[in-house]
Amino acid sequence: MKNVINHFIKSHKKGVYIVKCVGIFFFTAVLILVSSIAFAGWVIHYGGDSMMEPTTSYIQNNMMRQGIGSIVTIMDINREWIFYINPKNKTYWGGPASEVHKAGQAEAQKAMEDMLKNLPPEQREAIKKAMGRKGQSDEQTGFQASLDVKNTKRTAVIAGHKCRQYEVLSDGQLVMELWIAKSVSVSKELDAKKFAQMMAKLSKSGGGKSPMTSPKVQALWQEGYPLKHVIHVMGRANTMEATKVEQKSIPSELFKVPAGYKKVGFMEAMQ
């Protein structure tokens, strides 16, 4: 009888040990899974309309990458640097956000002046007047005006994620719609405050002010991430909407200028 009891105790202890081991293994596996999710980047695929081309956004460790037409834009938010990459020609252009757009604007201005030199005087003057009117219009009605964000309470499911619509108004005029998905929380991968500071430097050096620099708009990034953008310009709504959202580790090389690419001027990089 005593041997039976001892055998039962030993078997019981062995069973408890096995259960504990299985429990520890399971708990460790869960921690690894949670950790991998917490530190994974975001890959968001967007479809566009006739004005907004399809693109893919990559976000990880305060870095952003997005294709805009044939040009790839990379933003290093910690360093406040931006690069424009032309994969077709294997060229790039970029630098500090506080300088890069200003330099690009100067190149574009010079290219425009060179083009105007070859036009007949009457055409040259007509284009100058049109550009002057546009500059005044931008200054008077741009995003430097009073900007507000309105929660419309409308919702929609986009790329499998529930989104809420917010309208961005400049002096009461609708300029942008953002459909925010709370389930796509990029705050661990993207510092909204630093991003706003960088956007402010980019828009300032470019001579304007983007609505993305508004604290009210930036606050939405703490809520989630926009899976649908609608930009209202001159009575037209230009839409870009997510078709697929992935959370996975992104190779760091994707946020770097590829080896062998040649640094060129702004206009050459954009060709």
C-alpha cells in the first residue's frame, strides 16, 4: 500500500512538473508573439482615383516610405531628413527637412524661368500673371487660415478595419476628409509630435503650411491611422483608400537610399 502511495505522489509531482513546463512554454510563446506584434511595422496598400495613384506606405521606428508616382519618398523623422528616390534612373535627392524643399523650390523656379525665356513675350506675361494670381490665392486661402476638425460620426469598414470620418475645415471650407481606424495604431512606430514638427519645416521651407501640421489634425494620429484620404481642391475630391493593411517587420534597408544610387539635383531626380 505504501509503495502505491509513493508511486502516486511521484506520478502526481511529475504531472505537476509537466503542466508547469507546458504553462511556461505557452506563456513564453505568447510573450514572443505579443512582442513581435508590438514592435512590428505597418504596411498599408492604397488604391487611388484618376488623380491619386495607387501606393504603399511603410511605417516603422519613426521612418516612413511611400511611392508617389515614379518617385519614392523616405522620411527619417528622428533626424528630420527626407529623400526623393528615382528607381528608374537610380538617382536621389534630399537632405534636412528645413532646407530640402527650399532648395527644390529654387531649382524649380530657375527651371520655370529658363522655360519662359523661350516663349513669345505675350505668352510669357500671361503665364507670369497666372502664377502671380495663384500665389496670392494660396496665400489668402491656404492652410494658414483658421483650421478645425469635425467628427462627423459617420463610420465605414475599410480594408477590414472600422473607420470614423473626420472633416478638416479651413475657415469653414472643407479641404480634407480623414477616415481614421483605431485598430491601426501606429503611435508605437510613429511619433506624431516629431512628425508634425518635420511637416511644419517642410511646408515652411516650401512657402506654405500643410494641414498636417495642425495640432488638431495630429491629435487624430493618437486615435489611429487614416485608411482613406479625400483631398478637396478646386471643387474636386481626390481620393486615396486603403485596400490592404499588414503588420509585420520591415527590413531597415527599405528606409535607406539604395547603394549605387547617384545624388543629383531636384529637377533631375524628378524626371
